[in-house]
Amino acid sequence: MKKISFLLLIAMVYMLPVAYSSEKPSVYKVRKLKGSLTIDANWDKPQWKKVKEIPIVNFMGTLPAFQPVVTAKMMYDSENVYLIYKVEDRHVRIQNTKFNSSVSTDACVEFFFSPDKDWPLRYFNVEINAGGTGLMAYHKDGKRTNVKEEDFDVVEIAHTLPKKLEQEISEPVTWFLEFKMPLSLLAKYGNYTQPEKGVKWKANFYKTSSRSTNPHYITWNIVQNPVPQFHLPQYFGTLVFK
């Protein structure tokens, strides 16, 4: 009986989902920008050349028939954070053109982050579809506050696909999206710890397209949840500013 129980235990261990087996959160070291940066969605411009990539590779839920290849990069200075995404995609849907609409139903990249080191479960979510339409909110103690469009207007966004598509792009396409977010925007809705050498924020990076013909949910840091859900700050990874 003891031998059988032991074999059953071993079998159960090997049946656990691989995606949930990470023991420690992902860590990304954020390089400081020297000089200025033109926001034009150009992945190959000199300022991004030596910046390490962020691999967004962990699929949640049912594995899609086509698996997009997604990477991002991030930098900062004393007044802004900068992100750029590269997405090797198919079945690209872009329907939402109104701020704070359901952009995650389209081909969409997302940045969820907790900028206050003393309150890691209070976080912002920034979601921008491939056409450059954004959504942003602040979450504090279970309460959500949507960022006003006139406040979000300070976020500079560049993208390589049209603002809206009449039908999906079914064939392979690589698209890029870059944005610059002033820290002053964060101060209007919550507290943040000023980025500087050694400071840590909590964050996760995502790619999704929940209503395309190829729905998928991809994360940087593994999220241990049986169904796709990005609003789980306890599973954020760590950003270390350098």
C-alpha cells in the first residue's frame, strides 16, 4: 500500500501544469535613458539597441492554434517611463477606437505595475491595442478608478498598424507599439516611488486578444490561476531600476 501511494504521489507531481512551476518571480533591470527618445515605434533605433528584451511567453488558459511571439523593452528617466513592444502575430483584430473601451478584445499589449514600493498590491493597468487606443485605471484596496482621457493625453503613443481594421489580418504580420508615460500622470491618481538606481517596482507585461479568431492570454511573469486573469498583482514580477 505504501509503495502504491508513493507512485501515485510521483504521478501527481508530473501531472502539474508546467506553467505554474516557477518558484520565484521574474526580474527585469530597467536601463536609464541617456538623452532624448523620439516615440515612433522604431524597434531598431539606437536607444533601444542595447536594452535587454522582456520575453512575454507564458500562455494562460487554452493554448491557441497560433502562438504569437511577443517581446518588450523598457527604459526610464527622471520624468518618464518608456516601453516598446514587438509582436509577431496573426489574426489581428482592431475594432475599439474609444479611450477606455474594451481594447483587450483586440490585439493588445498591456503593462500592469505597482509603482509604490510600500503598497505592492495597489497598481495601474495600461492597455493599448495595436491601433494605439488606450485604457488606463488605478486599483487601490479593491476599488478601481478610471484615468480620465484628458489626463491620459500626456501619454505619447506610436504604432505601426492602422487605428482600426475592418477585418482581421489573418496572415503573418509583425507590429510594433511604443509609448512614453510621464510620471506626473501617476501622481494624479496614487503614490509612486521615484525611479532611480536600486528602486524596485512590481509589474507584469501581457499580450492578449480575447475576441479574435485566435484568442490568447500571454504573460511575462507566470500567473498561477486556473482561468486567464491579469488583475492579480500578487503574481507581478520585479522591476529593478539601474
